[in-house]
Amino acid sequence: MTYCPRPKTRQEAMQWIDWNRGLYQTHGYGLWLLTNADGDFVGDCGLTPQVVDGVTELEVGYHVLPALQGRGYATEAAAASRDFARTVLGATRLIAIIHPDNRPSQRVAEKIGLRPDKRATVHGGRDAVIYAATLAPL
Ligand SMILES: CC(C)(COP(=O)(O)OP(=O)(O)OC[C@H]1O[C@@H](n2cnc3c(N)ncnc32)[C@H](O)[C@@H]1OP(=O)(O)O)[C@@H](O)C(=O)NCCC(=O)NCCS
């Protein structure tokens, strides 16, 4: 939670789940459940539309349980999400909205090919670095 303003309330968590279920139906993607090979809960990772500087962009996002961080889960899942964006959705640009001090998240973005693109103010006033990559069409 270091780079989040505060934990979600239960109602906000329910809205987050509803938002993702809606995205699955309307867009065919969202933040997906992340599990390991044994089926144990690891976190979430996936794709969401996000408005940055007035433009709707496709963002890859990821969250991994603290006890399971540093094992490559986020990198593996984010790379799979990037590949889904390119091959299934035909997306040509992918971004990640990242707190300027969130090095683990920046490393995940870098390792799947994203690079710092610009600074932006997002989510009602938070400063962020926008990592981005052009996805080559297949
Ligand atoms: C960002 C996050 C998802 C990374 O998950 P992860 O499964 O630990 O990531 P990986 O194991 O794939 O590691 C990716 C890189 O981050 C580095 N990293 C992981 N934890 C780190 C830490 N606590 N401090 C510094 N670097 C860290 C890894 O070493 C690796 O970089 P490297 O190849 O240079 O060594 C995880 O830290 C997290 O859930 N953070 C809280 C939620 C969050 O900030 N999400 C992103 C919002 S933009």
C-alpha cells in the first residue's frame, strides 16, 4: 500500500470487483485473478482502459501479495498481458501509470519493454510517470 493513498473501503472494493466484471463483459478484458501453478491466490494483473491527459489508453496493472513478491510473478503476468494486448486486442500502445518512487513497479514495466514516456496528473491529482511501449502489429 506504500504508493496508494489508503486502503479501499469494503464498498469501494465491491465497486472495484463490479468494475472489472463489467470490463470483462464490455471489453473482454480487465484485471484478472493471478494464481500460481498450484492454483493459490497470488494477486491480480491485467488490462484496463485509463484516461491520461484526456486520452483513453490501455494500461497494464499488477498487484502481488507481499509474501510472494520478488519471485517474478508480476513480470510473468505483465508480459502475458502485454502479449494479450497485442495479439488478441490488436493494441498498438500499452502504458503503465506508476508512482515516481515505485521502483518495483517500474522494474516490472521496464522488463516487459515499457519506457518512461511522460509525467501526468492522474486519479484526481496524483503525480505519476507514464511508462509506455509501442506494440508492433503481428
Ligand atoms: C510491483 C509488484 C506487483 C511487483 O511484483 P513482483 O512479483 O514482486 O515483481 P517481480 O518478482 O516480477 O520483480 C520485478 C522487479 O521488481 C524488483 N522488486 C521486487 N520487489 C522489490 C522491492 N521490494 N524493492 C525493490 N525492487 C523490488 C525485482 O527485483 C525485479 O527487478 P530486477 O529484475 O531488477 O531484480 C509488487 O511489488 C506489488 O504488488 N507492489 C504493490 C502494488 C503496486 O505497487 N502495484 C503497481 C501499481 S503501479
